[in-house]
Amino acid sequence: MKRVFLLLSCGVLVCAAGCKEEKKEAEAPIKLLVTSPLQRDTTITKEYVAQIHSFQRIELRAMEKGYLEKIFVDEGQQVRQGQLMFQIKPTVYQAELRKSQAEANYVGLEYQNTKRLADKNIVSGSELALAQAKFDKANAEVSLARTHLQFTTVRAPFNGIMDHFQGRLGSLVDEGDLLTTLSDNSKMWVYYNVPEAEYLAYKAHAKASDKAAHVKLRMANNEEFNQTGIVQTIEADFNNETGNIAFRATFPNPDGLLRNGETGSVLMTVPLRHALIIPQKATFEILEKKYVFVVDKHNVVHQQEVGIASEMPDLYVIRSGITATDRILLEGLRKVKDGDKVAYDYKAPQAVISHLKVYSE
């Protein structure tokens, strides 16, 4: 009986020892990979919604009243500078020109007769001056009539492409009526709005480099336009409601692919000084807010919200929440919770980012 009791006691002791070992193993901290934010000067590509406009775009309007007698061009046609486009029926203006020419001829004869008499001292010099004034006035009327007649023809003021017609053949047009619009698309002006902070960074970089900024254009089909634009103009004032200021970039358009009124996105390289960069996979999201796990000096992880300044492939540029000296959890974010103690291996941020690829744990 004593022997049985002794054996049972030994079994209990062995079992208790085994349970303690299992408990110690269960309480052992999880070993994970930790890194730090990388602080460096860098550049990012910012995307801005853009409106595309023709370099030149004007309205062609009737200069005189009359019937639209002829249309020499078609909608969407490319026209050359000086090319005849519209003809307003010129009959009335031709008659006015002939009338003014006849009056000028009559007054001219009177002036010549008066001049001969004045040369013989038969009439006074003042009478000659009056005849001269009448003759000049008649010639001015001829010039005015000729100008009115010229206004019955509408020619292209520059090379461009026609828009749709506002008036049709045979319709009566009044002075100032819109006939069509003409666009010079040889180069395009692309407008986009830049926030104040990015404007300041752009100006500082432009001052340091002393070069005009080059930008790209992503078209509505998500393809990149094959020409590079140059930022040439920044508007004078910020919009107080949005905090943005308008930039204008000029793009060559040799193939005529871009048209007035198109939309797209400008891709502009923005410099960042002392940017704080972390891998995207070191973050997690709760209610549309970004968080990281920061490891303290006691190897305990703490959930910390971070502000995202910019996004790059596989990377975030951090605006707030952590510093360059903080240690953040890189892997195993789903294996820990706030307040857990962990064991970790530290990996330098340069090594992490050099071969980074986002993946899910």
C-alpha cells in the first residue's frame, strides 16, 4: 500500500512539473520582426485633376448684318490662317461702296476746279480748303464702305480647328451673332489646383534648381500622354474656400490628340525634405484611420495612430504620430494586440525598404 501511494505521489510531481513547463512555454513572448521609419529627402509623384484647354480659342462672330450666303468650311475641319470661312451676302455693301465712290469722284472734280481757280486767285484760299475737306470726307466714306464690304467675308485669324456651326446657310445673321469657334490645338494649356503646402514646397525646389518644372499628363483612358508639359504660370491668388492655387502647364500637341474641354490628371514630382517613410505593410486600418504598433523600451507593443502625408508604391510618408527613433512592428500585426510583450529581431529600415513588397500576414 505504501508502495502504491509512493508511485502516485511521484506521478503527481511529474505531472505538476510538466504543466509548469507548458505554462512557461505558453507565456514565452512571440518573436517578430521590427524596424524603424526611414528619414530621408525624397520626391513623390502627386496627381491632380486637370482641365485641358486650347492654347487659343476664339469666337467667330458676324461683323455685319445679312444673309449667310456661303460656307466654305466644315465642322471639325482644320483651317489655315487667312482661309475664307463664311460669306455674308454683300449686295447692300457693294452698292454702298459704289455710291460712296461716285460721290468721291464728284467731290474730287469740284476740288480740282476750285484748285485751278485758286491758283489764278479767282477764289479765296478758304474756299479751296473747304473743297479739300469735302474731298477728304468723301474718300473717308469710300474707305468706310470698303471696310463694311470686307466684313462680309470671315477669314480664319490663325491655324486651327473648327467647332460646330451656330448659323446655317441662308439664315439671317445680325451684327455680333456667333458663327462658330476656332481652336488652336498646336499646344494645350492644362490647369490644375495645388494645395498651399505643396505650392510652398514646389517654390522652394524651383528656387533651388532654377529650372522650370516638368509634368506628365494621364488622359481619361488612364494612358499617359506622350508629351511632357512645362509649368509656366501660377495664378496670383489662392482660393480662400479650398486653400488651393491654380497652376498652368503647357503641353505640345503635335498629333492633335488633345482637344479643348478634355479632362485628365497632371502628374507632378514634388520634393520632400526629411520625409519619414515606413512600409505600408507595417500599418493597419481601423475605421478609416491608419495605425502602427510601436515597441517601447520594455518590449511591449502599443497601438499608435499615424497621419499619412503621401502614398508611394508599398510605402507611406508619415505626417504625424511617430518619430524616426521609434521601433515599429513590421510583421505579425495580426498576432499581437495592444499591451502584448514581444521578442523581436530588428532590421534596419534601409534593408527593409530596398526589397520591399506589400503582402498580407
